[in-house]
Amino acid sequence: MPTAALLLAEEAAETANHLPMHPVAFGLLAFGGLMVLLLVTFAFRSVGTRH
């Protein structure tokens, strides 16, 4: 019984979920997206003061 559990644990360790991109790429994409949102917000900063 212990050997079967060991074999099952080894099999489970080999099947890992791999990321589609490098982890740093996720951070860079998030940073870029937030910068785009910041620029959009900055572009509309004086809309409320117009007549």
C-alpha cells in the first residue's frame, strides 16, 4: 500500500500546470494596462470644468 501511494504522489508531482507566459510578463502586461488606464483618465481630467 505505501508503494502505491508513493507512485501516485510521484505521478501527481510530474503533472504540473504550466503558465502560458513567463511570470514577469504577467506583471509587465498588468503594469502596461494600468498605465493605459491612467493615460485615459488623465486625458479626461478637465472635461467636468468645460462649459
